[in-house]
Amino acid sequence: MRARDLMSAPVVTVHPWTPAKVAAEILSDHGYTALPVVDDDDQLVGIVTEADLIRGRIPADARSEHLHPYHPGAIETTVGAVMTTPATGMSSGTDVSDLCQALVDGRIRAMPIVDGSRVVGIVTRGDVVRVLAREDHAIAADVRHRLEIYGGAGRWKVEVHDGIVRIVDRFDDETDRHVATLLALAVPGVVGADTESEKEGQ
């Protein structure tokens, strides 16, 4: 499975000169956790997250025992002043396992998807979790469809349990079994796949 299979596109972006308040409204209205920040040519220059927007922007309650100094004039008002830069982007052909590792290792919630440096989509942790939550019957239907395109109808038996696919091929062709496994692994929601011939299953 590749990033292109999961990414949201077109993606909502903001510019460095966008008011931080506008970025906060976009995140709030759409339920996003982050927005790619682009220049006039849609080139990725940063990312602005919920954390970026709330950091140091909410004054302490006047009744608080630990009142921090508050200087309204020092509050940054543009995305460019609060965004994280440089931002990491990955191509649409990136393997989702590599993308997930980057999200976890970087402790980030969203990954901009780029073509060169131009933003073409975004993948969030939520996108990955939604794929993992796909119903087994929906996964099985997608796997069957791909296998029928490759090797014809009626040839394959497909079972899916907790995202793990078991394929039984009527014929005994090692190359076809390998291709069938790869096709299944490319289906969103599949966490493992194995193909055997009908003879092996007997």
C-alpha cells in the first residue's frame, strides 16, 4: 500500500502570511490536526499544527497561583511565526509502512505528500487508523476484485480475518501466487497475506 492510497487530496494549505487565527479556524472547522504551509508556488515550506497554534498563545487566568508574564504585543499573529520549519514531506509512492514509521519516530500526526516540493496531499495518523479498522468483508471484496482482474473470475478463494488475507488458487503456479500475495498486500486494511494452491490445502 502506498501513500497515494491513503492521502487526502486536494489538501487544504495555508501560507506563511496567513493569520494564525485563520489557521486555527480551519483546523477547528474541519477537525484537522495540521496544515501544510506553502509558498506562492505551492512548495512546502513548513507545517502548522495544533501544538504550534496553542504554544504560548493562551494567557493564564488572572486568578491562577502561577501567573506567567503576559505581553499581548509579543504574540505572533501569522502562521509563518509559529509554524514548524523545515517540514518533512514524502512522495505519493512511499510505502505506507515507511510513512507510519516516520509518523511514529517523528512524533507527528500528519505527513504532507509532495511531488518534488509541491504539496499534493496529506496523510494523518487518523487516516491510517481508519484503514486498519476496515471491515474484513470490504477488504475481501477488494482483494477478489484485484485478483479477478489479474487471473480471471472463479479462480481464487479469499478469506479475511482481522485484516489477514488467505488466498487459495485453483492452479499451481508459484509466480501467480507471488503476484496474488503482492496484490492483496496493496489493498487498504490488509495487515498480512498468504497464497497457497488448492493442492497444498488438500
